[in-house]
Amino acid sequence: MADTSTAPGNEALLFLTDDQLRKGIEAMFFAYRGFTADPDRILAEKSYGRAHHRAVHFINRSPGTTVNNLLSILGVTKQSLNRVLRTLIDDGLVDSRIGTKDKRERHLFLTETGAELEAELSTAQRNRMRAAFRQVGPDAVIGFRQVLEAMMDNDMRRHYTRLREATE
């Protein structure tokens, strides 16, 4: 039986077999490896990891975000995030400022050096995504984003929607 799951507009996509789903899962694993390969090389040169990348990314997306908001977005423990932030602050990539309304809050901003690292990392990922999107065309791009959004948990979708709306 031929695999018709890639035919545009094919109703067979609504009734995916376990084998078709497995192929999609495997494609996501390998795509993720490609998506993170370039940033991983850049981060390794600086003795950073993916947790540092995620923190820098979301601080850049929402300058002044609080530590608590970043905890919620990243879904990590306070201890884990504090280790990452301590390194980024000590290395001069992130500036932590006391809140003006609530002195217990810490607001996070990228320094110039942090912004340069974030730009280098995001440029590598944008280049890879741009090349892939050009290869598959606009309908696939829209469908890809819709699939990703449908896979998000409700809490993550709320964070994603807020970030998206803030830049539209």
C-alpha cells in the first residue's frame, strides 16, 4: 500500500496510521537535532548549554520579564533557572534589576553582549528555518505552525499567544 500521507489535501491525513505517526515523531526528533545543531556549536564554544539559550531567547523576546515569568515559560525549577541566570549575569550577558513596584521582583534584561549572543543564535536558527520554509512553500509553512500550535499544552499556548501578540 502506497504512503499517501504527503499528498496535498489528502483526507488520509485525518486517519493517520501508527506507522505514519511514528514517521512524524522520528522526523521531529531529527529536525530538532538539525534545528539545535548550529546553536549548540556556538554555545559549546562559550561553555553554555540549551538552558542558557532558552533563557537568553525569552529575555530578548520580553525585556524586563520577571524571574517568575521566565520560570513559568521555561517550566524548570527555580534552582535550575537560578544556576543558569547566575552564570549569564556573572558573564555579563544578563542584567537583573530590582522591581520598581515590588522590590522582591527581579526584572531581566540582556546586556549588549547578551544581545549579540542571542542574535548569533537566532540568526543560525532563522537561516535554517528560512531555507526549509522556502523549500516546502507557504502552505506547508502555515500547516507546520498550525501543527505545532495544536501540540502545545494550554498553558504553553497562552505564553506563546502572548509573545506572538506582543510583536504583531
